[in-house]
Amino acid sequence: MESFWGTLPGGPLPAYPELLRQAGIRGQVVLEAVVDTAGRVEQGSLTVVSATNPGFVAPARQALAATLFRPGRVHGRAVRVRVRIPVDFTLRSGTGPGGDGRAKAHSAVIVL
């Protein structure tokens, strides 16, 4: 594997669900998907591996589906890859009742 990205560079960050932010709830969703040679998530390949709260699943799925990845490469050729991405929903204190909600994602790659 020659290259792949480390965070979500070509897509939106997941929206923090307002009710969970107000309640001060943090969490994580782990998603898995197949990224094609054009850098798009293959339709039907996006699955939820785990989620600490079901309220975080929809925004995490929407953000990942809208992300444009830099395709993986082997010997200079773009290849399909399976990615496992944990999406962390965290709060910073001091900016309202539940804090300022932030989401971030990281990736792990498996070449298909």
C-alpha cells in the first residue's frame, strides 16, 4: 500500500446531534466501508461496527458517505480498499449547557 489519507480531508465532519450535545453525551461510532478506485464509498458497503449511542450513527454515516477519499495505491495503481473509521464525538466545556460539540475521524485501511 503506497498511500492513503489519515483523516476525513474531502468530506464534511459529522454534525453533533443537538440533544446529545445538550445532555453532555460523548461517544464513538466505528464504521467500515469499501472505497473504490475513484475515492468514493461503494454503495451498500457502509456498515456500523459499533456505536456507543445510536444517536451518533446517522450523522457519522452521512459524513462518511459524502467523503471523497484519496484512493489507495499499489505499485502506482489505484485499488479498492476497506477502511475502518472510528468517529469520535467529544465536547469542549465552557461554551453552553453541554459544551461545544466536535466530531473527528481517523482511518485504518485493509487492501482488498
